[in-house]
Amino acid sequence: MDAGGVSKKDLSTAILERKKAPNRLLADDGEGSVPLDNSTVALSPTSIEQLGIYKGDLVLLRGKRRRETVCYAVADPSCPEGRVRLGRGVRGNLGVKLGDVVSVNRRLDVPNGARVQVTPFEDSMEGISGDLFDAYLKPYFRDYLRPLCKGDTFLVRGNMRAVEFKVVETEPGDCVIVAPDTAVFCDGAAPVKREDEERLDGPGYDDVGGVRKQLAQIRELVELPLRHPKLFQTLGVKPPKGILLYGPPGTGKTLLARAIASESGAHFVVVNGPEIMSKMAGESEENLRKVFADAEANTPAIVFMDEIDAIAPNRDKTHGEVERRVVSQLLTLMDGLQPRAQVVVIGATNRPNSLDPALRRFGRFDRELDIGVPDEVGRLEILRIHSKDMPLDDDVDLERIGKDTHGFVGADLAALCSEAALQLIREKMDVIDVEEETIGVDVLNSLRICNAHLKHAMEV
Ligand code: ADP
């Protein structure tokens, strides 16, 4: 056999094999049928088998820029093949976004830690004083034997507040398991968050409730073309330039757009319809041009136009000269966006029919998604999201509240949760010293939101 031929063949398939390697998986979100946390990731049962992982095994995950972390791997039948489900914290530690490649390998030799030093991020500590160790770290590490790697950050949801920590030092080695005899120190100067770490603070898909179907559609329409424009070019299809979200105020349209931007790492520019309108000749158009220029200079980008009906009302029905000019400017800007530009415009309105029809034609806002008032299941999802950082008493029945809040939109349910917390604070004014700069963790720890607080909030 011709040796050259053989080596050629080997080389060509080597690339394919590398791609197909069962341990190279694409990052997916943490919203599967198995709940995930900072220390657990989920794989499809096929991947679990291919990688020879047993229940309780640790895996070494490798993401971008050689960033690594160690987690437990569990099987999740709802995890698509070729994907690994990661919570936001783990994605942050690996420096990956959804769709990025993560390599996953079984890791057997993680030693029990002798010593671990963590330190809270300064900004997540604002307004809290006292012993974080007892209030946050002790319960966190008591749950189970958590692996920690030097450089990781992790968010601990405590009473009323979530605090984010950074792992400064681990011994022996850079990855350890925190066992009962591991000495955990919580001290040192609190670091300031770096910008790329900050991005994880934006809302994620798990912060939006009751819009499962719409979320899937919008991800397909926006995330895919923003992240993989080549895919669309290759297939000769034009990704959508504009998407219209319509529904009553407070249903989460802005939240949804922000979540898409932060999860896909896109630059996010907001245009508020009524605000951008100016009576000064030419100023509104100039504002719009600046917004589009900003987006095009920072691709991939999402331009979010809230209350777009104020910018682009039906030209036949409006007498305002400014509106007419602004509508045509917007049409020009959208038509001028190259299909390859990686800019998607998302418009939000409560009154889709009052928009200028030219905007809703092919090549402009040609996709429309109805973000309606949530039903009972949606309301429960939203209540869970907004109460996830709250210490709920055992008597709280969120399902009941979901049933009793017919007609509430997401913003109402968020307000309901804050009002319940405020009511609790009012009750506790005798133990909270308003004169103090900070509140002790022991006081925070004693707070519990009960059904009565939520009931009260529903009546306000
Ligand atoms: P819209 O843009 O539709 O007027 P927003 O996205 O501004 O609504 O919603 C305001 C706030 O209400 C959000 O920041 C969030 O706290 C809450 N909220 C609204 N809808 C939802 C939802 N579907 N899931 C979770 N929270 C929601």
C-alpha cells in the first residue's frame, strides 16, 4: 500500500474523529429534567455510557482558554445527544457560552482537601456583615462532598441574599474535594469582579418563566444565527433581521431579550420608543442611526426596541411628520443590515396592529411571537424564579398562590414576592437596627417569609 496515501487518509479522518470524540460535547443550558447546581453537570445516558462514568463519578471539564473545573456527572434523559448541560456558574468557570465545546473526562484522583481558602466578591457583600462562614459556607459544604478548583467562583444562595465566592487557594493541588475534615477559610481581600465574569450576572434563560415555547422559538431565530452565521450562509438562507414580541406590559419581553443577549454573549442595545422621539428636526433619526452604528460595531449584537409602536406607527394613520421620518429611517437602517451582520433587532409592543405595515414585511420584522399573560403553570414557574433567593417558611404553598393569581403577569408576580419580603421586614423592624451600615448575618438568617406575608402582598 502507498504509504503517502495511508497517511493522507489517516489525517483526513483524524479531524473527523476529533470532532466526533464522545468527550467533546457542546454546552447546553441547565434546564433539563435533573436539577443542577454549582457542582453537578448532566450528560445524556449515551454519553455517560460512552465515557464510562458511574454514579457519583467526578469529571474534569475543560472549556475555553484552558479553564478547567471538576464536577459530578449525572445522567439526564432529556439532555440531547452530544451535549452537556451546565448551570450558569459552571459555564462561567469554564468561560464557555451555550454551544461552545467542552471536553469531559472521568477524573478519579481528586484528593480530599486539607485546606481551602475562599473569599467573597466585594460587590456581592454590600450591606452584609457578620460571619459568612456559618450562614453561607457551612450549609453549602454540608450538602455533600463538593469538588472545588482554584480560580472557580460559586454562588451560594442564602437567606434573602446570594453571595458569590472565589476560590483563592486549594491544597493539595488545584482541585480538591471539600470533606468534613477540610479546613475552609473565608478571608482575604474581596476581589472585584472582572468584566468577563460580570456577564454571567445578566439574566439567564432560567430567570424567565412561563414562556417555554416562545423561548425555544426565539433561541432558534436569534441565538443560532448570531452564534453560527456560517451555518446560515452555507445553507443559503437568510437569518431573520427582526422579530416582533407582542403582549401586555410586564410579561417579560425585555427580560427575554436580555436573557438571549447575556446567554449568547451578544452586545445589547436598548431603544426606548417614546424616549428616542424628539421634536427636534432630525434628532430622532440621528439617535436611531447611532444605535445601529453601535450595534454594528459590536457584533454579535441585539437591538431591543421597546414600545416600538411609538417609533413606528402606521404612517397612514399618523399625522406627525417626525413619526413618518423616523419610520422611514428605521426601514432604511433595517434594509441596510447585511445578512451577515450578526445584528438582530427585537421589537416589543403591546399593539402590533398599530405598527406601520411596511415594518412587518419580509426582511424586516417578519417573525412575530405572542408573549401572552401566563397561565397557572407559567405563574408557578415565575413565582419559583422570584422566590428562589427567599427563605420560604414550610407553610408557603406556591402552587396555591399560582392558582389564586389569575391575570397576574410576570411583573405583578415579581412585585408580589418583593411586597411579601417587605411585609416581613416591617414586622422585624424591632430587631433590625436601621442606624447600622450593615445587617448581621444572624438577623438575615432568622428571616422567614410565611404564607401570611404572601397573602398580604396579594391584597395590596
Ligand atoms: P415587558 O418588557 O414585557 O414589559 P419586563 O421584561 O420589563 O416586561 O418585565 C418586568 C419585570 O417583571 C422583569 O424584570 C421580571 O422581574 C418580571 N417578569 C416579567 N415577566 C417575567 C417572566 N415571564 N418570568 C420571570 N419574571 C418576569
